[in-house]
Amino acid sequence: MSRAVEKKCFQAEQMYSGEHDMIQKNDFAKYIREKRREYNEMHQQQLSTRKIAHILGMCESSFPKVLNRERPTKHRDVIIAICVVLELLPGEVSEALRLYNMPELEDQRKLSGEEVDRDRFLSRIMISGNSKKQVVSVQIVDAQLKAAGFRPLMIEPKAEMQTGQDMSRFC
């Protein structure tokens, strides 16, 4: 094979692998759909997108838009809370965050010291719940975070929660 052909093959391989390394807009939604399917099989129930929105206290009509990143959330805790509902392990949570273009759990390159400590605590909660086969709800996670001196999961933007505005206009 000539050098020119080898070079073209190498460039084509780089382009091909680069295309697959890029995160597509719907990769997060596909990942969560797969994890929801696994959850439903494991628990022999039907946990729908609508039910997850209800559990998180989010608007049922806008929640799918958050999942599909049509109306992306800026709050990393929303993604973490979705993962808590689906009983994911820390590695799976990190993958979900990565697919949403957010810092993974305990990512010291992108998070401050306190956030890394909070992530480590969250990881321990998730691992402990899974190893003991206990249900770890968002409320339990929030209670344990507060007891340890960390802020609870912030699912809705702070300004909207503090002003007590009618959330129906955001739906």
C-alpha cells in the first residue's frame, strides 16, 4: 500500500472514531430509557417517564424535554436525582452526567473541593443502598446530605423555588 493510501485510511479511521466519540443530543435520553427498562425488568413494574417526573416534583410535560435536551437543565442535581430514582450506581451516574455534558461524579478537574466531597458522599449512599438492596429515594438522599452538612439535591432552579412562583407557567 502506498503512503498516500495509508494516510487516507488513517484519516478516515480518525474521522470515523471521532464521530462516535461525539455525544449526540439524544444519547442521554437513550441511556435513561435503557436504564428505566432495566429498572422495570428488575422490579417487575412500569416506571414511566411521567412517574419519574412526578417523583421528582417536576412538570410532566416539560420533563421529557429535559430528557431529550430540548429544554436542557443547567442543574446537575436533576440528572443525579433521575439516576437515584433509577437506582443507578456511581459509574452509571457518571455516564449519565457525561452524556448530558456535565461534570462526572467526583471530577476534580471540573468541580470544587466541596462539590467533590458531596459527590463522594452521594456515591457512598448509592453504593450502600445497592449493596443492602435498600430503596434509596431522593428524600432519603436529601435527608442524609443535610445530616452530613451538605446541601440537598436541587431539582428546580433556586430562584423559582424561593419566590414561590406558580410552576405551571414553566410547563
